[in-house]
Amino acid sequence: MHQVLLTALFFFALASGACAEVRLTFYSHHFGTYGLGVTFPHAHVALSGTTGADAKPVKANFGFTADTISPSILWGSVEGAVVSMPDDYIAMSQPHLSLTISDEQYRSVLAIVDRWRKYPQPSYNLDTHNCVTFVKEIAIALRLPASNNVKFIRNPKEFLEDLQLRASKTNRILATGRPQPSIPSAQPHTNKTKTVTTGN
């Protein structure tokens, strides 16, 4: 009986390890309202799942933005911060592509987040250091074919749509879906996202 129990536990551990994975999803958020305020176009990432090495649960999201949205961002650099948003904000956002990442890649993403948190202030610049360049750095770290075209610098949704299109042309696509145009409403997005795998 003892041997049977040990065998069962061994196979359970194997099955649990096989299911352990962290998924990262790139999102854009439209111009509209959220709560009592106005939300501006934004790009961010969300992570969920379980790490493989220590089965640590993961549920987090990160984006980079100006501390205060004001006309000052049009004139130069302002105070910036890495922020995490509530679940309902994520539900209102549009997913573009989703990836299964390794524990090493997960740590790389967290290192990027930490570095952006520590940039000297003022750290946010609308044309050089914003939410688009934040998610772009994460995409590059995950070996995704992110565009360097400056036309995307103020267009989070367009940048991520382009990233989604570029990723779809690689041989790493597992499943695809066409995103629907986002609208300024509080309804959660239910469209499918592109799912790709990345190299370690």
C-alpha cells in the first residue's frame, strides 16, 4: 500500500509539473471612462499561471504611465510610474497576443519591470519613454518581432496589432484569432487572442 501511494504521488507530481506554466498577455486599453475618471490609450501586460520550478502562483499586470495625466506630457518629461490595474480594467482592455513563457523569461520580465520602476525621475516621456516602449522592451526580451517604426510611439493599440501581425508570420503560432475593434464601453472583451510560443 505504501508503494502504491508513493507511485501515485510521483505521477501526480509529474502531472502538476507538466501543467505548470506562466502566460503573458499583451493588452491595449482604449480612450474612454473608468470609474469617475477618463482613461487614455494605454499598453500593458498581464501574467497568470504557475511557475514550473517552485509551483508559485502568478497573477499580476504591469504598465508604465505618467503619474498625472495633464498637458505637461505634451511639453516634455514628467513623473512616471509602473502601475498595476484592477481586474475590471483588464477586462475592459483588448488582448492582442498571449504567450507561454519559461521561468527564466518570467524573471526577465520582472527584471524589466523593476528597472522601469527605478528610472530617475522625470521618467515618462510621451515620445521616447512611455507605455509603448515599456511593452516593446518586454516583447523584445521574449524574442517577438516588435516594430521600431516611430509611427506607433503614441498608438498602443496599433503597435500591438502590428506586433500580433508580425508574430503571426512566424512558425511559432499555436492558435490565432482576429481581434475585434475596441469601443469605449465597460463591456469586457471576449475576442480570441493570438497564442504563440517563444524560445528560451
